[in-house]
Amino acid sequence: QQLAQSSSLKMKRILRITSLLYQCISISHAFHPTSTPPLLDVPVFSLSTNGNESSASSRDTMNILTYASPISIKPHRMWSISLYKGTMSHENFARERRGVLQMLRPEHAHCKGIGEAGKVGELIRVLGGSSGRDVDKRSLCAELGYEWEALPKSTDDKGELVWPRVLPSCVYYLKLEMMGELIDCGSHEVALCKIVAMVSGEEIENAADELDSLSTRTLRNMSIISELGRVVPLETEIDK
């Protein structure tokens, strides 16, 4: 009888421990509401746009753009891009309805165009941390060893259409033409774009070559952008 009672007590203890373990597992896998968005790792692009020749306050400019994605392949290859309202890039693209989306390489973050110490991240800061209304981005890029170049004409170009100049050494250059009107999404407006032509910075021999692109994770690890995606000025603490 004592043996039976002892076995019964052991079984109760085992059942209680098992029940507690299940409760712990259930709690650890519970869903929790959050206001923190997921921290994504996406390719880093620069959009090049033409200024308005008839306006002294308008000029060609480039930015840093990470809200870009392919959305369709037939009958036309289509991409979506999101532009922050009030910027010169937004103004130029809305008016001209075209631009060149440039997929950047890690060398653009390391500023290998000039090879000087202390210039790491400076090209990204020029493109994404300053306004084309305040600075001449073309001149600043040239000083860093990245003088803007003209893309070769393609068979898809219409007449004397002038496309924006581009940075050297990008993985890809996508000539975009906006379809329809901009979609208001609050702080940004989204453009649905047809790919008019694609140009690679150098011959792409296999798919792995295309993976040599700059990513937001790399920029965060180099303290060039914060976790909020903002460009971090030199000698400034990163905002979380």
C-alpha cells in the first residue's frame, strides 16, 4: 500500500511538472501587440531624376531609395517605388514621369571612388542626407570620385528623350517610366513604373553576380543609417 501511495505521489509530481512546462511553452509562444515595425534587409537604390530647365531653382538630382520592388513581369516588367513628399526627387519624378533607378554596390558605401581615409559613408550621406535644393549633389559626388555619367542610348529610347545621368559602378540601371498617377500613401507617394530598359554596370555572367549589391543591413552595421532608416551625420549618435 505504501508503495502504491509513493508511486501515486510521484505520478502527481510528474503531471504537475509537465503541466507547468506546458504553461511556460504556451506563454513563450504567446502573441504580443507591438508598435515596432520589422527591421528589414533590402537593396539600396538611388533614383536619378532630371531637373526643370526652365526653372532656376530646379536641378538634376539623386537620392537614396529603399522602397522599391518588382511587381509584375507581363505584359510589361513593372516596379513600384515610393518617394518622400516635398523632396526634389519627388518633385522631378512627378513632373518628368521618368528616372533611372540605380542599384548600388558596397563600394558606394566605402567611397572607393576616391580612396581617402575618413570618406566612408560620405557618398550615401550626400545622396540621402542632404537636399538638392541646398547643395549641388553632382559636384559633391564628383569630388568623391563618382562623377555622373550619361547612359548609352538604347533601342527603346523615344526620339530625343534625355535620360538622367547616373553614378558609375552600379550593379544595375533601370530606366523607369511612370504609369498612371502617383498614389498618395501619407508621408510618401507610390509610383507604378514600367521598365523601359535595363543596363548592367558590367557583364553579368551568373545570378550570383547580381547579389553584389549594397543592403540596408550593411549601412546599419557601418553606422551610416540608423535602425529607423535615417542617414546618420558624422560624429552623431545613432537614433534608435
